[in-house]
Amino acid sequence: MAYDRPWKSFEEQLELLEARGMVVADEAAALEYLERVGYYRLSAYWYPFRVFETVGHDRHGRPISKATDRFVPDTQFVDAVRLYLFDKELRLRLTDALERIEIALRVDIAYLLGERDAFAHLHRASFHPSFARRKFGRDPRDSFEKWQARCEGMEKRSKEDFVNHYRQKHGPRLPIWVAVETWDFGTISQLFAMMKVPDQQRIAEKYGVSDWEVFQRWLRSLNFLRNVCAHHSRLWNRNIARPKLPEPGVLHWCDAFRGEGELTTRTFVLLAIVRHMTREVCPDTGWHRRLQVHLTTFPSQHAQRQLSLEDMGTPSGWERWWSA
């Protein structure tokens, strides 16, 4: 289909929003945000204030709604800006914690595998045969082959001085404790997923998780979270894939999410996982308390439809265990 939407100046973008019912109290400030942040990035934050209409029902009889171009009464441009700024600060704080977790995982994996073989990551025998041989879709390569290609690409693209120095002195193959420093979080989580179960279990227990499958799923979720933060995408009320939780009673904070319907499909459960992991990496950290302070600054709105921290998936009474 031919794209038929014309280019619009910043002034025309603002006029369009006003025509749809958005209140712009400070036109100069609104134009500055459109020029600096962009219409479509901000649109993710005014989307919840749009009027929704029922357009049908699913096979279970539940209504299917669709967003219209209109905004609920009293929606102001500043409502979206405040949500954007809250979300930006949330991502920045999470980036700090995810960096600590990623670096600690690099050390743990390289230390465990490197003790047996400096080049363990290059040998299929180092990994669980069933996990490493998995294939997905039409790609003829298995998990290990795709992972190897990904690692090789990152090592070649690395501009780090220590990589060039090592190759000049010792040759092209990097031992795992050097190679791991060129990998991203996704590569690390994929490596963990291919490791033998006793190795996965050993690392999971170091982070206070008694089930290696739970920990493996957590790393996958944290990689998703890291990518959202790295690409500056909307986070606060995002839908997510459900992370696996341990059996009841194993980690008391996880029990707060049980029997609560859709809570595990919202962002807050990932924040709780980061809280757990960060405290295992840095027992004396105050990161989780600082994040809690930020969460209490969730902005109020002028719009008749009110959003709240609960839209992130906060379970009842979360404040009691968050800072404990």
C-alpha cells in the first residue's frame, strides 16, 4: 500500500494534538519537546489517554477495544511529558543495576568454565548436548553454531586495546576470560542456557536461586530489559513475557506475584528480579531503596483517566518487602 500521510511541521503536529482534544498549556515548551524528543516517541506516553471504543468481542466474549484519535477530557501535553521523564529516569536507574549484574555474570561464567579449559567456549563438549543442538525455524545451524558466529562477530568488532594486545602477543584465539569482555548480555544469557545443568545450578545458587531453570529464564528476561533500556524504549507499563518463578515459599517476594493474574506480564516483576540480583551482587547496595524513592515520584495527571504505579504491575503491599 502507498503511504499517504504527509510530513508535518512541529507546529502542525501540535495543532493536530489540540484538534484531537489535548490541552497545551505552554505552547513554547510543547514545541521544544516535539523538536527535541519527537512526536512518535512521546506518542507512547499519551497513548493511554486516548479514547478507546469497543469494536467487537473475542471467542471468550471479552470486548475488543481500539484506540481512537481523540483524547479523554482534560488530557494535557504535560501529562505525557511527565510520564516520559519518569520512564527515562527509571531506565537510567535500571541500566546502572544491569551493568553490575552483567559484569558479575561475566566473571562467574568465565571463572567456572575457564578453570577446566581456557577455551571452553570454543568446544561443543563444554556444553549440554541437548541444549547446544537445539534448532529453531528454518535456520540449519543449531544453538551452538549460531552462538559461535555471534561471538566471533563481536570479537572482530571489538576495538578494545586489551583484545588487540592479546592477539598480538598470543594469537587469534581469545581465552574465555578475555572473550567474555567482548560479549553483550544476550550472548552471556545464551551461553548460560547451553551450559551443563550442574554448571547452571552452581551459578544460579550463587545468586540465591535454587532452580537453574528459573535463573535461566530470569537472564532471558533481564536481557529483554537491558535491550529496552539500551534503545530508550518505553518501559513503565510495557507488556512482557512471563518470567518463571520458583516454587512457593522459596523466595518470599516471588509469592507476592502468585495468584495475581496479569502481574507477571507487567514491568514491575522484572524490577523485582533486578532488585534480588543486585542485592546478591552487592549485599550492601542501596540501589533498591533509591529506586523505590523514584517509584514514589510517579507523576499525577490532569486527565480524567488516571494512571498509577499499579499499571506497572505492583502487587499489594510491595513496599513492605522491597526495602527489607
